[in-house]
Amino acid sequence: MRSRRFASAMRWFRGGAILLAFTALLVAPEVLNLFWVRVLSNVFLFAAVAQAFNLIAGYTGYPAFGNVVFFGIGAYGTAIAMTRYGASFALALLVGIGLCLVFVAVFGPPLLRLRGHYFAIATIGLNEAIHALATNLEITGAGMGLSVPLPPWEPRPTALFFYYLLLGLMALGFALTAWFAASRVGHACRAIRDNEGKAEALGLHTTAYKCGAWALSAVLTGAAGGIYVYWFSYIEPPAVFDLTIAVKAFVMFLLGGAGTLLGPIIGAFAVELTATLAWSHLLDFHTGLMGLIIMLVVLLMPRGLVPFVASRWQVLRRLVGIQTTCVDERGARDSKAAP
């Protein structure tokens, strides 16, 4: 009974802490300058991309290193709809996300029959193929890229618009991941991650579940790409099909904890804020410092920050439980021995 009450109290505590942190982020622009508003906006962007990678790699066990292709497709879909057809940003963003879903429907079933490093290499090859198309097609502006219309506001209102838009995208990614983890699709994907052969033997249509997870991942990544292109008002193939984006997102969700709800967000804050502070204070050595920090975290916490803290918390709970039991037993013995 005591452990059940404790678990319930901890759930309320975690929920309250998340709500408090989100509220703090909502009011943060009131006290921050434009530099830090932009830095946090960048954190939110990469947190959303890391959450998308977590769905397919962390929960499903498929390392989609070429997942950045959806970032590029979402960005180019949004840019083309706005520049070539005069669509509003909201409509253009939906077009970019829709193209990502079409892409999953076409290429998901054949690619997701591959496993492990074969799937990873195939997604990288697919990203490079779409990169080459974007570099040569006239509708994408070829190698010259496309200029997207600027938002019609002054600098600070524009910065605040993208801050809250990207904060909303990160919150959407959190809600989507929470739903996914608790849903039948999420349970099936975890079974596939743990042992795909057994999952198939149990009658799961593994390809369909993997396509569902990849589609959710594509939606988040494509939305991030679409917001990115409107934010920076210019797009070219090397910027949005860059595998560095994928590597950075992988580092974030692995540092935070693969297959966890808060891991990608914590990893994004840790990596981006540390990189910003290192760059601002150690311009010549910031990349080396970042590499050293990542190596230490991987060596000391191989499962990520969230599982590391959770395991230490479980140890502390067991120690407290043992001490409480000893005290109760000693009190019972003393009461029996009393005349």
C-alpha cells in the first residue's frame, strides 16, 4: 500500500514538474534577449527532430540515419508551395507534411523489410538520391535554392512567433510520443525492437507497425523542416539534406535515453546549451570540448541520462525501503519485549 501511494505521488510530482517547466518556457521570452530566444528556439527544433528519431530508432529499433530526408522534403514542400503557388505558410506546411506521408507510403514497405545496418544504409542512400534530385530539378531552384517570403513583422515579434511555434512543435512531439508509448502500436513496436522474429511468430504484421512508426516520425521531422525554411527564409539542398542533422539528433536522443519519453528533450537541451556556452567562451576548442563531454556521458551513462537517473532513484528507493522495514521490525520487537 505504501509503495502504491509513493508511486502515485511520484507520478503527480513528475507531471507537476513537466507542467512547471513548460510554463517557465512560455514566460521565458519576457526576460530573455533575442539571442537566447533564438538559442531556445533552436533547442526546440532539434528536440522535435530527436523525438521523431526516437519513435523509429528508440522505440522500434530501426536506426533511420537517413531520416533527415523528411526534414528536406518538408522544407522543400513548404518552400515550393509558398514560392511557386503562393500558398500561405500554414497551408504550405501541411503540403510538406503530406509529401512526407506519401514518401513513407511509397518507400516504407520495401525499405522496412530490411533490418539493422542494411536499413540504415538504405535510408542514407535514399536521402542522397532525393538530395541529388533537389539539386537538379528546376522546381526546387536547383543548386541555387529558393528564397521564401519573409514574415511580415519586426525582428522581435518574428523571433517570438518562431519561438512559440517551435515550442508547440516540441510539445506536440512529447504528446505524440506519450500516446505512442501507451498505444497498441507502441507496444507492438517495442516487441519488434526486442525480437522481431518472435513478434512475427505471435502474428504481428511487423511491416505495418513499422510503417506507422516511421510515418509519425516523418510527420514531426517534416514539420520541423517546414518551420525551419520559413524561419531562415532560404533553402538549398546541402542545408536541409545534411546528414549532420541526423547525427546531431541521434546524439541527443541517445544522450537523453533511447526509448524514453523525456530523453530526446533533455538531450536536446544538454547538447545545444552546452554547445552554445562552449562556443561563446571557448571559440577555438568548443568542438573538442563537446566531443569530450559526449564521450564521458557515453562511458559513464551508456543508456542515457534518463535511465541513469531512474536506476539511481530505484536504488535509493530500495535503500529507503530496507531502512524503513528494519525500523518497523525493530519497533515491533521492542513493543513485544516491553512488559
